[in-house]
Amino acid sequence: MASVAIPPLRIATRSSALAVWQAEHLAAALLAARPASRIELVPITTQGDRDRSNALSQMGGVGVFTREVQEALLDGRADVAVHSLKDLPTDPVAGLQLGAVLPRAPRCDVLLLPQGRPCQSLDDLLREARVGTGSLRRQAQLRSRRPDLRLRDIRGNLDTRLRKLDDGEFDAIILAEAGLRRLGLADRISLLLEPPLMYPAVGQGAIGVECRDTDEASRSWLAEVDDAATHCEALAERACLAELRAGCHAPVGVWSRLEPAGPPTPTTVLHFEAAVWSLDGRERIGVTLADRADDPEAVGREASRLLRGAGAGRLVEGQSVTGDENA
């Protein structure tokens, strides 16, 4: 009797180089867990990929890099969907759940100068230097340190942005460290922007994987590649952002870490910092707390409560509830 072929697991992903890298990274992890399996990628073109002219904050603010990928999951074209976690809106989508979070890459932002020239500090930038970043979070933190800088939106994949920088359209650009390292472009980093100089976005450096909440087979497989420590941090960060009702466009930065490092236990402490800036960078409201890691969402909600109690709500009013930062 002929054996019945087991259908492949289909991974929905954006078709950009970084997104495909992330999907292939997920596929490798899944195959390592179950070597006899088959996996296929399902490339998707999103609104954010099609529209390269408008600023992200002007494109509706609701999943411009994730919506179409999630639709492929919901309509059965794919079994799981892979995202840069910082791009995934915090509002839940009916029928979907976050099935896994892969081990986190370096989560900071970085400054890039033309041709990868080194830089010792932001003070090395010339007065009124042209800096490319479409992120309101990055812009607000830059303005708080260097209000003279001329901040301009920049779109496109990593190669496009690097070309614009090297061709003289910008004096510097800011990107996420993780994406550069994943694509072998770490030599382009001129300056690491760590807290307190710049706080990263919620979920930055992490890869999130969604599945249908009724798909027990996919849920079980994803559980085998889930990184408990990164998932714990992600739940706290996303709960804080969701409770603030501030989307990924809003000037909100976070920094979370487990002590001791590794998978959370009932005795593990989650150290959590979060801050909100005014768009002009002149005002900052921050909070630092530490609590048990076995309920990370409670830690994130408490951070949000403290931020709102200090007046952070008015700093995020008018910002989209969900959005995307991209690179």
C-alpha cells in the first residue's frame, strides 16, 4: 500500500530579503525539531511593501506590514505566519494567536554613516545633519538629544536605504541592529544606540510566529521552537503598549530583561523599563519596575498604569493604536 504524503507546513511571509531570512530561520528551527517534515514558504506582498512613497505614519497605521500576511493564514493559504515582532499590532486578530517567539537577536537601534564610517557619539554629527528615520519613537529620542538635526523619512529595503545614504541623500540613517546582523551587514554599523541614549521598540529584535488558534498541529510544532525567555519579555512589552493604547508609531520605548537570564521560573525577576516622549523630544515620562516573571503581562500593564498616572496618556493621544516601525 502506498504511503500517504504528509502535507508541508506553509509559512506566510513578506517577500523582502529580511522577511525571507526570518522565514527561512523559522523553517530551519522547525526542521531541526522534526527533521522528517516538509516546509514551504508563501510569499506575500503587503501594503507597506507596495507603497514606498508615503510615510508609515500616514498609511492608516493598522498592520501595513502584517495584515495581508495574517489574511493568508486566516483564509487557509498558509498554516503559520512569521513577523518581525515589533511590526505586529498588539490588538488581537480573531482566530489567531502568537504561537511562538524565537530567541531574540540584539535589540538596539544603530546609527549608520556613509560607507560605514565609525562614530563615537551623536555629538560627532554635524549641526543640522540630515538623518533618515521614519520612526516617531526614534525621532523623538533624537530630538531630545540633538534638536538641531534635520530628521527625514526614509523608506525601502535595507539595500535601498544604504544606497540613499551612500549617495548623499542623508548624512546618517538609523536602523535596527538585528536586521543588519541577520543580513550580514554588521560592518555598516557606525554607532550602537543603547539605553539610556535610545530605547528600542516593543518586540524589537524578536521574531513572532502566528497560527490559527484552532490548529492544534501547528500550535504543537511551534511550541517546540518557542523561546520562553524572549516570549516572556515580549508579552510584558506588548501588554504595556496595548494598555497605553499607543501603537508602534507612537514614541514609546522599552527595555526588559530577566534575572537570572534564561527561561523564567517562579523566582525569576523581570526588570522592566518603559518611557514615552513628546514628539518634539522635550518631554519624557519613564518608569522602572521589577516583579515576578511568571505573569509578564501583569508587569507590562502595571508599567502602563504608572506611565498614565504620570501623564503619559496625553503624549500618545492621537497616535494610532496599532502600527509598524519596519526597519
